[in-house]
Amino acid sequence: MGKTVLVVDDSSTMRKIVSRSLRQAGLDFDEILEAGDGQEALTLLEGKKVDIILSDINMPNMDGIEFLRQKKEIAAIKDIPVVMITTEGGADIIGEAKSLGAVGNVKKPFTPDQINEVIGGVL
């Protein structure tokens, strides 16, 4: 049975690129949901069951780090794995994301193989 993924990024183009890369990587997702920022993602997660979240870090309204902070306080969603997809290569920001529960990261630009390597290991 396929899984549901939530792609969180303020760029609709980047959300489409991530979605296409997931399909090209051959990962079995029945549904790919999208949110434009962390707040939109939290709202969507109130009504949807999601197996994994792919989130950008730099977004308006609520960035990926604040999203991780708030997500870990909500019992119903705190255990959903999050992989950060970002241009931020700095060890500090990735370290902070991992300390808040992120299980991995993929640096932009990326290939479907890189997506498969990181996400396939999480699922």
C-alpha cells in the first residue's frame, strides 16, 4: 500500500520539482500533499494522515525550524519523520533541525537518486 507525503516549501515550483523527483525515484506514494509554509502544514496535518514530511527551512510565516518546534509538541504528529530539503548547507542549521527531530536532509539542487537514498532509508 502506498504512503502519503507532505511537501512543505514556499515555492510552488520547488514543490512540483520535489513531487516529480519522488515519482522519478520510484517511491510508492499514493498521495503527495503540499503546503506553502509551516503554519499551512500544521493546519493540513490536523485532518490528514501523513507518513513522511519533506520540508524546506527558509519560508515566510513559519519556517522549517519553527515548524519542527511546534510539530514535536503535538502528540498526534510528533512521530512523523521529517526530512529537510534546503539550500542551507550549514552544519549549524542542519544540526538544529536534527535536534528538533528531523531524520535527514537533502541539499538543493538534488537528483531523484539522492531523494531515494535519503527517503528510502526513512520509509
